[in-house]
Amino acid sequence: MLVIRGYDETTGEFITNDPGTRKGEGYRYKYQILLAAVHDWDHELGQDGMTDEEMEQGRKALVIVNK
């Protein structure tokens, strides 16, 4: 699970904790890169694997938690 910790308006980057990368703590993604990659997972389609096209059809979804 990717956790977005913040957004740097100066660089246009999301600041994340991404366990899927080697340098995941504080890893930065450009705005457009992250939004292009975020998709809601369809568990029924995902049982047998999904094509890139099927994956991209998932809606954009984020859970926002504010303390």
C-alpha cells in the first residue's frame, strides 16, 4: 500500500512511503505519474490476472486520513 505523506507545491511532487521501491521512505512521485498509476483494484477480474487495459479502467480512488 502506498502512503502519501504530503505534497511539495514547489516541485509538483507527492511525498510518499512506498514499500514497493528500494528507497520507499520519502519517495517522491511527480503529480501526473502518480495520478496515472492510481487505480481501484477489481478483485473479480484480478483473480486470474488483469491486462494493463483492464487495470487502467479502474476508477481513481484515494483514502484521505487527516490527523
